[in-house]
Amino acid sequence: MAAIRDMVRPFLTFMALLLCLTGCDGGGAVAGGGGGISGSGVVTGQITGFGSVIVNGIRFSRKAGLADDRVKLMFENNTSAREDNLRIGMIVTVKGAFDSASGAGEYESIEFQPEIRGPLDDAGVDPAANRIRIMGRDIQVEANTAFDSIRDLDEMNGELQAGHRPELEISGNLDNAGVLHATRIARKAADFTAGPVQIKGMITTATANGFSIGTRSVVVDADTEFRNMTPTEIAAGLLVEVKGVLNGAIFTAARVEKKNAVEADVNDNVRVKGTAVGGVSNDTFTINGPNGAISVNTAAASFIKGGAAATPAIVTAGATLQVEGTLRTDGSIAAVKVSVEVEKTVKLEGNAVAGAFNAGTALTLNGVTVNIVPTTRLVDKTGMALTPASIIAGDHLQITGVIIDGPTGNFSNINASQIQRTTAGTVSFIQGPVSAKTAATLTILGVTIDTGSLDQAKDFVDNRVGTETPFGATRDESQTRFFAAVTTDGLTVVKAKGTVTGAVMTATEVELKQPL
């Protein structure tokens, strides 16, 4: 076991990070604003953009005056990492000052921990269900999942068929069935044999020499370190994070740490984003976050939808909600604000056309032009830096961006957060908020989406609660219900697949989905 601990120690070092980062936009204190929280606190959620770091709608810059010796970003095996090593889709915990009304903040530290890191299981890709399995854990791949150094499920499946077991790093939110809904999937190595791994989840059963999480057995022994718990607390239902070494089928734990639903101290101001399990009952509802279910008390909360006052009716199963409040001793949040916000994150995927790259300042894909700014992450298929000037016609690109205008501008002024060139692919889509509609067309990011050629009920997809289903039994019924559910206020997000000519996409499928 001592040898195992020696193997895993470097891994534990880079995974267990608490960092203060060099960044941009330093400055003074965060100003107060109307509604929500203003002051010091903790924000937990996925990274959706940069300049410096955007998490849960707050644009965090680095707090001025932080000592350089506190800059310790050591994930990704990079002991000299900086803020630009952060990636879209990573779930992070940010500590600092923020004002939810203005959307500005200053971070003192950012902590990143993946939910799972390890090899794909044999037959671990299910394209039909959009699921993968790593070390016995089921992971749901969503329309919003960001990919890093691997294109999609088809490429993963191809790697398995070629006899490889890619090592993957997963960020995401845990639901009440124990399924992890991925916000990011990154390939860390082409083929895993043996080495350090990590897994987080609910203990399924306690065993004579350890416990299991799902179908994965974990061995503990006298050398296993326990944090925030003792070995006697091992029991079904306990949420733990396990780090150790996987050798064949044997996962030996070097460290087992008890985790809380919200990673903050009692009475801390918190801002979390998650998916509602159901509606409000007796001033209480539940959302699923990175560590699973979080109970939210709304007795003193205001409800906001798109910046306007709303009612508790905005809390429905599958709704993506922002919750602000104070962490209580029982782990629940005493909310002061529950909101549904205008979606500002967009995604594009497709093949570049000739002239797509414009002199270092912009890139056009599927008829949508995005600005390349100093904070844009440029990633090539190898994981190395991408040079935009090297992009040629036919290159397959995945782009995530942030809208910097509103509905009156068709949500078409976009700063690219991340541009990734992948292996060759055939998928082509535009995903973002709808700014206009007619009986058969939508406008998304300035592009007209023509649904007239869709001829089946299944071409109009309802994915608002995480399950893809047709809107109706017939084509006409499905189309009618789809368009009735679409709004043009920035609160409806649609993913449209198809081919683009000029500023018009001829759709092959349209999907109404959850916001990020």
C-alpha cells in the first residue's frame, strides 16, 4: 500500500487544489446592487466564459494585491498553470466578493475538482442513450456537454473498437438516481492501463474490505486516509470522493473524503445553479448540483424570470435555476433569490468554409460570426494551442461563446470563449436563445432556421427535462406544440441541426432544451 500511496501522491497534489490565479481586470471592491447577494461568498457552478472567469452569470476578475506565491493551479499535471488553463464546462468553486445585481465579482480563490477521472469501461459507450460508463459510473452526455481533446461519443466508441481505453476527466451534476450529467468531458490519455483515478458519488453498499459506488468496488486498508469522516461512517447513501489507484479490476483507495451538497461554510453567502427536481411545496424545493441534491427554502425568497418579478411557478421539474442565499447548518440554502435568467451561452459545431477566419479578429461558422478576443481559448485536436490562421475549409470546429447584446440585436454579437478544432465530423448545429419566430421559422443568433422540410414528429424534440421525446404523435402536432413552447425573450434555447446557406439554415432537427 505504501507503494500505491507513492504513486498517487502527485495525482492528489494536482487534483486537490485551492488556487489564487493571475488574471485580468483587477480592481477595487465590488459595488452593491439591487436584489440578490452583494458581498463575500461562494459561487459553485460550471465555467461558461472568460474575461476573466464567468461562473453562474458572475464575471470574476482576480482580486488586486494577491501574492504571487498563492498562484497554485496544479490540475492537468501542470505545476506552472495559470488562469488560462481553465476550460469551458469545468465545475469550480469560487470564493471572493460578488454582486449578483451587476454580475461582477473578484475572486480570491478558485477550486477545481473533476467528478470522475479514469478509463472508459469496455462497451462503455451507448450512443443511442447518449451515455458513457467510467469505472462503473453512468454519465449522461447532454446537448450542453463541452468536449475537450475528443470530438464526441462516436469518436470515443471508435477508440474502444480499436482496442483503446481512453482516460477521461468528467465534470458535471449528480442527479438523485446517481447519474452524473456531464458539463465537460476531456480526454487525458489515449489509452489507460493502470494508475491514479478519482470517483465521486453515493456509497451503494458497505463491504467487508471497503464499499461500492454503483458497480465499482473500492478497497480500503490501514493506509487509506479519511477526511471529514472516520472508517466507521462508511454506509450506503454517504457522498464521498475517492482517490486512489486502479490496477486491473482493483481500485485501492488512498483517500476517502466525505462531501457536502454545498461546498461552503455555515452562514456563507452562496450562489449555485442546478436543475429543479420538482416544484415548490411548503416553501421548499430541491435542485441537483455537482454534489447531488440541495434543499432550498424559499420562505424569504423573491422569484425572478428574465429580470422581471415572477412567482414560485418558475420552479418546475427540469428547470435550470439560479439560487442565491445563505447556507444553513443542515446543509440547505435559505434562499433570498431564485431566478431563471436570459441565456447568454451559445454553441456552434460544423465544418469551416473558405474565408471563415478573418484576420485574427473573427471566425464564421454556420453563418454565425464570433469575435476572437484575448480571453478566447484556442484548442487543437491534440489538446495543444490552435492557431486560427491554420484553420482551412473542411476543418471541423466546436465553438462556445457568450452573447454580449440582447434580443434587439438578435443575440448576434458574440465573444468566443473557446474554439476547438477536432477530428473530422459531419455534425452541424447552431444552439442559442431564440430572438424571433414565425409559424415555421426561428431566428437564432441572426440565422433563420427553416423547419419547413421537417417531415416527422421526432424532428421536433422536447429535451427540457433531460429526456429527448417528440413534441407530439404526428408531424403537425409536434410542430404546433414546439412553436407554442418557444418564446422570443431569451429564455428559450433551441439547438438546430441542418445545413446553412448564407443566413438560412435548412433544419434537419430542432430541439428545445434546458438553458446552461
